[in-house]
Amino acid sequence: MGIKIYYTTVTASREIKSQQAEVLRILESKSIQYELIDISLGGEIRDEMRAKSGNPKATPPQLFNEDQYCGDYEMLSEAVEEDAVDQFLKLA
């Protein structure tokens, strides 16, 4: 599967929960299939997300097309406003 979303099931942050829910809503509304990768299952998964995104402090959600970094929630939001989600996710 192409689109991968690094997310967490364990967070006290309402902002992260809200962003994750919004990302899933956006993708589902566009019928884009995705795979969820839960970073709360182990520190090595979180470290992998941060290494792939190039940001040692990256927090979920982070979006990838296979191993190609697409961006985070804010970047996806901008793509939605510009009607450029397919380009953002490297699907077009």
C-alpha cells in the first residue's frame, strides 16, 4: 500500500488526537487508501518516523507515500485548501 500514516493511540494531547482524526477524515473523503503505523507500539517505530521525516522532534501524524516523506498535518491542510492533496501525497 502506498500511503502510510504514522500516528499514535496513546497521547494526552488533544491537538494530536484532533489532527489525526482530521487526516483520516480527509483521506477517507477522497477514497484514498492508507496504512496506519502506530508509534506507541515501540520507540524504534517513533525513531523510524522521525528519521524518515528528517525531523528529530516530529510528532504524529506524519504522512508518507511508501518511504517518501509527504509532510505533516499542517502541510496536508494547506494542500486541502489549494485542492492539491493528490500532488501532496505524490499520487499525481
